[in-house]
Amino acid sequence: MAQLIVRNLEEALVKALKIAAARNGRSAEAEHREILRAALRPRSSAPTLKDLMLNMPPVGEDRDFARPRDTGRRTRL
């Protein structure tokens, strides 16, 4: 396995890494590895809403989706 040395990190960043590691029950080194994996992992190619809508089949007529006329409700003044 390869090794990676990161120099000149701010103390606050190292402290935050150690706190996150403790919170997740890992060593700081293991937490660092997990952060790198998550950052460099290929993004999932989940379809967007636009993609889903563009792939909808052209079925039905416009009147199938027409809203009923709103007649309101009676009120007493």
C-alpha cells in the first residue's frame, strides 16, 4: 500500500480530524482515509427530475390532466 504524508496542516484542522475520528470510533489515520475515499469516490449517476420527465412516455390527452373548475364555497357575511 502507498503512504501519503500531508504537511503544514493547521492545528484546528488536525483537532477537528481527531474529534471526528473519535466520534466515529476510528483512529485519526482511518478517519483521514475515509474522508479521502468519500471525496474521491465516483459520484452515483442517479437520474435527475429533468431526466425522468423527459423519459416519460407521451400518453394521454391534455384534458386528462385538466383541473375541475373551482366554484368556491358559500360564505355568509
